[in-house]
Amino acid sequence: MGTTGQNRPIEMLEISTQYEMIHGVAHVQNIGWMDEAWGSTIRLGTEGRALNMEAVALWVE
């Protein structure tokens, strides 16, 4: 996930699974920890705001 040697930060992450429930939360530049997302497909971070995703926590049920 992401790039190497190109200095391009990750802004948003989408994760999808067919059978499991995914829970996740992201820490975003200038925002802090965002609300938890859950479901079979989740999106973490922001899109189009040029804010770096600094940390991610994921867990599966």
C-alpha cells in the first residue's frame, strides 16, 4: 500500500472483505483520530483534502 521513494503520503484507505466485519480508525493530520468505521467495506482517512493519514488501527470480528 502506498509508494516508496516518491514522497507521496497516503490520504485514504479502502478495505473490503467478503465474509468478515472490519472495524477501523485513522489518525489524520490536523484532525486527530477520526470516527470508527465498520462494515464489510470501510474507508479511512480523507479524500481530496491533502491531509496525511498518520496512523491506522484495524481489527476483524
